[in-house]
Amino acid sequence: RQVGQVPKQEIGNLREAYRFYVSRFYDSQSIYREFKELDRQKNRDRKYQLIEQLEDLAKATDARLIGRETRRLEDEWHRVGPVPESDRETVENRYQAAMQAAEQQREQLEAAIREQEQQNLSAKWQIVEQIREFSKFDSERPKEWVAKNEELSGLINQWKGIGYVPKDQKAEVTEAFNEAVKAFNNRKNQFFKRKKQERARNLQRKREIIEAARQLLEPEDFKAAKEQVFALQREWKSLGRVPGKESDRLWNNFREICDQFFDNLGAYYQRRDQEEQENLKAKEKLIEQIEKAAREMHEDPEATVQAFQEEWEAIGFVPFKQKDQIQDRYHKAIQALLDHNP
């Protein structure tokens, strides 16, 4: 309109061209608006899908899932373009309500989680206190240590079964738990180490006892040897355990030696009884000789008595039950001999 006159012969063509391109412009503008409206309707549909997902999250039971998904949906929501103006307020209100409901659900779940974590923390501290008491446990019986260790294993399994605790207190309670378990294990290991050393000493001593008993199988003095064997048996009983694979073998060896000793002792007593019976007969015969000599006269009665005395003492022991009787008879015979030979 501001451009001036043009040649008349060009006016018609110029007007037709101008109208053609103006018409093309408005046609393009109409198509743009139509596509823009379709795109906004598509955005509306997508936002409704996002809203439905948010509404589903308000029913979820995993707080971490809700937090993660609400952040994802919120990011996508902002990436989705505008919606038709007529739907904008409705969509926005529904979105805000769904987001608020999901956040409330997350907060409620997190509150429940925090409460549960506090309960878990309390349960773990109770287990720590129980295990700390184990550090005071003491016994000389390996079975009791094994039973206590099994009890500890049960508490450890309970500990593992307890859920999360507050993050800011996790390190403290875990360190206390590990220290309590370590304290008991140290005492247990020290006990079994000491027992292992004791068993090694017992093993060596039992081997020495076996050798000592073997040396007594053929003693010069069976009476003294018998007391020594009894002492070795008492010491054997007083000694503690030895390594399991050696226990039966050593005991069978020691028992065989002791059995052999008492067999030898029985044979010794049998020989001694026989000798004492023979001695008894010899002394009775000697007494008869003295009694016979007492009825006779002797030039040197003291020499005669001395000879009888030496022969009497050369004869060994007699049975204990008859010792006094035969001794009394002997003295009477000697006295009779002296009385008959003043």
C-alpha cells in the first residue's frame, strides 16, 4: 500500500500474484494452527497418562520406588509441551493432586520405615548386649564352649535377619556387634589353644607313664613296684584328654602293661606262697631238731643254740598267719634246750 504507482500493464499480474501468496500464507497459518491443536491434544493425552501413573504411585508400598518414579514423571511432565487452553487448568489440578497424594504416601511410608529402623536398631543393640555377656563366659569343658558358640551363631543369624537401621547409626551398632563377637571368639580360641597345648603335654606324660609302667614288669621288689603302678594309674586318671586319635591306642597300651604287671604280681605271690609253705615246713623240721636236742646234754649249749639260730635265720619267710605261732614254738624249743643245759 505504501509503494507507489506501477505501470498499468503490470497492475493485474502483480495483484494476482500478491493475492496468491497472501492466500498461501493464510492457508499455511491455518494448517499450523490445526497441527498445533493436534499436538496440544497429544500432549494432553500424554499428561493424562503421566497423571494416571502418579495416581498409581499413591497406592504403592515402596517409598524408594515412589521417590524415584515421581522424579522421573516430574521430569517428563516438564518436557511435555502445552495442552489445549480449555484443558490446561483441569490437567494441572489433577497433576498437582496426584503428585501430592504420591508424596503423602511416600512420607507415610518413610515414617513407617524410620519407625521400623528404630525398632531394628533397638533389636540389634539388644543382641549386642547379649553377645557382650559372652565375654564373661568361662568353662573348662570344651562341650560347653561349643554350645556357647552355637548360641552365638543363633544370635548372629538373628542379627542378619533384622532389617535396615538408621544410616547415621549403622556404623556404630555394627562396630559394637563385631567387637562383641570378636571378644568372645578370642576367648574361645585362647581356650582351645590352651587345651591343645594341655593335650600335647598330657600325650607326652602318658607316653612317659607307659614307659615307666613297662620298666616295672620285672621288678626286684614287687611290693614297691605295686605301689608305683597304683601311683601311675592314679596319675593317668588325673590327666586330661589327649588328641582323639591317640587316646584309645595309649589307653589300650597302658592297660595291657598293667594287666601284664598284675599277672606277674599274681605269679610272684603264688611263688612266694609256695616258698613260704616250704619255709614253714623247714622251720617245723628245725624246731623238731631243737626239741630233740633239748632232751640231750651238750658240751657247749651256746654254740649249739648259735648254730640253730643261724640256720633258722637262713630260712626265709613263712605264711603271715602262722608267723607268730611258729616263732613262739621256736623260742620255747630254744629255751628248753638252754634250761636242760645250764
